[in-house]
Amino acid sequence: MRHYQITRHAGRDELMAIPGFNEIYKLIKAAMVSFLKPECLQHYVKHMDDLIAKKLHSETKDRNTVKAVDLMKTITLDVACTILFGIHDETIKNDLLSDFTIAFTAIWSLPINFPGTHFRKGIEARRRIIRRMSPIIMKKKEDLTKGIVYPKTDVICSLLALTDDTEEPITEQEVMDNLMMLMIASHDNSASLLSSMIMKLAKDPKIYEKIREEQLRILSERQDANENLTWNEIQKMKYTWRVAQELMRITPPVFGSFRKAVKDTSFGGYDIPKGWQVFWVACGTHLNKDIFDNPTTFDPSRFEHPLKPIPPYAYIPFGAGTRMCIGNEFGRIEALAVIHHLVTKFEWSLVNPNEAIKCQPFPYPSLGLPINLKPILSSSKI
């Protein structure tokens, strides 16, 4: 059923719906990966740092209480739209954020196309997204033809410049569907993780202080306090990322997904015919005591020097194999940069300490995680 839903809310021609051996799949994936591989991401860190600092400042200025989920979604979509897609219009960004939230919530809904259902709302949101994105795509297509922009300018231009084995460009439908998929993946994964980190740090002052010490140490080693974050500084955030890894082990952003058997196979004593759908769940291995010692205990140190190696396909917050999330490194840098600014500039407390987590379908605090913010360091980078 998930495939049925995705083809209506993300698109029939997005990567998740295309067989991995398909030439179009390889073309589109290669185009996207060219913007998301580490050697390219190094050049985005300064720009990303600036965007996060400015957005965090504008969204919290003169406010003592904010909803952390909304704040994280706003920041991560702003970063994705600006850096990956070359979209700078704030009104368009805000409209896209609203409609993507509706569309992605509908992915796991029952496919009942009836007024008022999540499924119908998702279809309507997708139509609005297409109406907003189509003029942007057409303008970039014209600019490519005129030589005003180039395939390396942003992901949209890269996809528009693709041609198949017959030298024909890929279809506008394929471009649109994959942009929608990447937009969802590039901000909701990070926003979910960041919301979990904000909640965890508010509940555990010791972890907050350890992360803050690591981030302040990075600042103290700079020659100029007003410098931007660098790629090398991101790599020094080892404890901060271990906390993130442990959070994703216990509460993974994607709890599971369907996969289709491409041939007759057997697993765990069961025969699985070709074409059947199989649903995998992350908790099957993430909370397995044979893989992780004391799996229900929050312990970031398990990712520092594990007593036993983690088997392949056992830790899968970003998936695994050829279907692994292509934006996982982009999300790591983004999450670390956001936490850097939060812990060096704010203290916070939870308005609702017992707020539950709800899958929507990503795990988010059910009330939007309202927090009381207290600035502790003014920013000179605004």
C-alpha cells in the first residue's frame, strides 16, 4: 500500500518507485548524489551555517516560547530550498513547507479518495506543490538553454540537463517527482532528528552540558570568533553525533518501509515469491539484544568503541544498500550545525515535559514540542 500512496503524493517516477536496475534510476540518482557527496558538501558548510544562524535568529527574536518542531521544519526546508534547489523566495518556501507537511502526513494514510480524508488532502497538497514548482522549473529550463545557469548550479538544473541512452531529456514528470521526493527527504528526516535531540537535551542536563562543552571548545579554537563553521569543525563534533546516532537507534526517523522481491527467495524459513511486498522495521535490529547490549538503555558511547562490531544492515536509520538515503551526509551536517547554534546560544526547557511522540509518519512530539527559550550568547553573525 505504501507504493500506492507514494506514487500519488511524491510521484510515480521518484527513486523509491523505480527499480534499482533501471537506467533512469541510475541517471537520476547519480545527478542527485553529485550534489550530496562529501567532497561537494564541504563547499556548502559556510552557506548552510549562515542560513541556519539567520533563520534561527529571525524565528526566535523577541520570543520566549516557540514550537521546536515548526522551528526545525522551517530551518531545514529553508536550507534545502536555498542550497539544493536554488529557491530563494520566502513566500514560496512558506507555502511549500505547509503543503509538504500535509502531503507527507498522507503517505501512510488509507487510500480513500474522499473529501476530508488525509489521502484527499495529500493529493490536493501535491497539486498545489506542482503549481508552485512548475514555473520555477520552466524558468530554470529556459536559463539552461540560454547558458545563464548550468547543470552544476543546483539539483533542479542537474535533473533538467539529464538525457537518457537515446539522448532524450528525462520527462518533466520525472524531474518533478524526484524533486518532491528529495524535498521531503532533505528536511523532514533532519527536522525529526533535531526535534528528538532538543527534547532529549532538555530532559538530560548532563548530555546538554557535554554537547555544549564540545561546541564551545570548537569556538575557542578559532582565531576569529566571527568565522563560519568549517568542514573540519563539523568532523570534530563526535560526541554530538553519537548522541544523534543513539537517538536514531531508539527512535529512528523512518521506522520501516516496503520492499518488493525481485525474484523468488527465502528468508527466516519463509518462501517469498517474486513480486511480493516485504515490510522491514528498524526496531527489529535496533532493539535486538543480540546486536546491541542493553538495547533499551540510552548510551551514546556504544557508537564510540563498540565491544562488538555492528553487523551490516543492523543499524539502518537511513536505510541500507543501494536504497540507502542519498541525503544522509547532508542531513548529518545540517543537524550538527543547528545543534551547534542552539547549545552555544540558548538554554531551553520543555513546556510539556511528558509530551508523547507520535508518528506522522516521522516521529515528532505530539504537541509540536513547545519550549521556553533563554538566550545565553548573542550572535554577531547576523
